[in-house]
Amino acid sequence: MIVEGLAVGTDEFAARTGWECKPQGLCKGDMCVPLPDGAQVDGVLSLDVVAERLRMPLVHDEEHHLWALGPESGGHALTTAVVPDITLPDRSGNPFSLSSLRGQKVLLVAWASW
């Protein structure tokens, strides 16, 4: 989420992150995180407090006067180490299933032109 300041409306925050402001704090699904007093005033959230509470990275681009709030990590980069089975053509055009490597360590390298 890219914003021009550290204050953002609760409705905008909910629309862009899925976290809704409720009396018990910020909630997403069944999970709620309490907010300290003053973190939400008159429908406006303080992003620096929210970032700390939700473990979301918050960075400032001084040159462009913008703030970027990253997704919540929950303390882990991955939620699971299990990859879904995918089948793609190998370099010869034959189908190759990732599951054929089950039990082995695998390094996946992805590339995109954009």
C-alpha cells in the first residue's frame, strides 16, 4: 500500500489490506489485533502504529514523499513449505511434474520479462 502520509482512513485501509477497524482492534477473518489508544482517531489510522502491531514493513521514500506499507508477515516469510503439484513442459517440451522430485531438496528459479 503506497500512501503520501502516515495517516489513512479506516475504510481505505480495509479496502486495500483486508484489515477492518472494529471496537476490539484491527480484524481480518477470525484474527483481531488490539490497537493502543490514539492509534485510530475519528476514522483515521496511524500507519506507524499499525505497521508495528501487524508486523508490516513500513518504508519512507523521502525523495518522492511517499510511504510504502508492506503485507503482514506474521513473523514468517512463508506460511508453508509445501508447494502445490505443478506440471510444466521441460526444455524438450515433455511434461514434467514437480512431484517427481518429492523427498529431494529443490531450488525453483522463476523469471519474468516485466
